[in-house]
Amino acid sequence: MEPIKTRIENELQYNWAMGRIDELLGKVNDDTPEDDPNSIELYLLSSLVQDYEDIHYPIGAPSLIDVLKLRMYELGLSQAALAKKIGVSPSRICDFLSGKSEPTLQVGRRISKELNIDPAIVLGV
């Protein structure tokens, strides 16, 4: 007897699992008991898909540039408004957003505090 495989091994299996998850989402909701067979299957398939995606489609940590752009959008800030908020010139903001330069530790602290951005992202660690 061949052992049971406990992981998704290829795209064909992954695509099947994703299709089955879509079907199960129509059958399971917040009120579905945890011991419902559809709920159990959804949980197990979701775990297998997550493991496969972690290996084959990893999501890296966001860059400071990406987070700054997102936060500017969320707060409705222009480059000039962001510059004023953190106490630097608009040209420095342009340099940060283009990747030409990185903020100093002091400016990084202000970015982290004023924009509520994780210090690890600001420091690039």
C-alpha cells in the first residue's frame, strides 16, 4: 500500500484544491459547526494550499517605498504634505520613493511614529 501524501506536490493538485475550496466556501459559513464534514475538508485543504503557497509563491516583506506609497494613499498625503509631516524637504521624499536614498535614523523614527509604520520596515530589517 502506498503511503498517503500530506502535501500538494504540483500545480495540477494545487489548482484542483483551489477549485474545491471555492466549492466548499459556498457550503460553509460562520455558523457551520466545526465538526461538519465540509468545514473539516475546507480547513484541511486550506492548510495544504497555504503550505504549497508558502513554498511556491512566497510573499516577501514589504519595502519602505511600497509602505510609504500605501500610507500616503491611505492618508491622502502628497509628497509635499508628507515632507512637512516628517520634517524633510519634498526632494528628500522623492529620493526615498525612488530608492535613491534611505532615511537617516532620526528621520526613520519620525516616519515610523508619524505614519505608524513598523520600525523594522523603515530600517529594512
